[in-house]
Amino acid sequence: MTDLNVTQLGRVVDAPDSPEAAVLERVPNPQSDTLYLARFVAPEFTSLCPVTGQPDFAHLVIDYAPGDWLIESKSLKLYLTSFRNHGSFHEDCTVKIGRKIVEIAQPRWLRIGGYWYPRGGIPIDVFWQTGAPPEGLWLPDQGVPAYRGRG
């Protein structure tokens, strides 16, 4: 695994201006013959309300069962950072992230939970998955309690 064919890992890279400009990268999965779950947690995800421009905050939990590819974590961090100045509703951000990971990594299965902190008194939690999880895949709870002043 000497040639990973990535452009950001091990280099100084500026944060992308938008999700469209961000480069999400993948690397070969050395355990592609094994069914397992990988999890990314982003407890400080931010985006902007597309109407008011006010910041929105979420705790994202991304679970996926890799196939031939893994998501390269630095590129994921940069991709998620690209939403900081991006205006989208909670539902759009959450599903867009899940679909982008599926497009790039082609996992056996993926689910994303977007646990959005309230603005205007209403938390909005958004969940998306690619279908039924593969038989035999261990699915731990996402570990984010219902909003009662999370934290």
C-alpha cells in the first residue's frame, strides 16, 4: 500500500470554500474480505441556515461497512469543514454527506445520524441509510441521547 493516490494526506491543505470544491478521497481497504463497521464522529459540525445565514450546529455520527475502499479521514475532515460557510437545511446537509461518502467509497452499507442542536427551540435529527444492514454486521447504538440539553 505504498501508492495511496491521495492528494491531501501529509500535505498542508487550505479548507475548501464549499462542499462542491472539497475533495473527498478514498484509500484501499486492506480488510476488504471482512465485514466490519467503521465510525466517524463529528461532534462540532457546523453549517449555515440558508435563509438567515445564522450558524447551525450538529453532532454527526457516520457508520459504514467498508467494501474495497476506506474514506481517507483527513479528506473527510476537510469535506465536513467545507460546510461551515455553506447554506443548507439540516436535512440536505446530512443526506448530502451520506450520499457523497457512498459515491466515493462505495461501502457495503452506510448510515448517518445528524443530531442538530436546536435553534428556535426545536432540535431536528436527521437519519439516512443505504438500506438494510448486511446480516451479521454489529451495529452499536450511535450514542447520542435525545436532546435534553445535550452535553
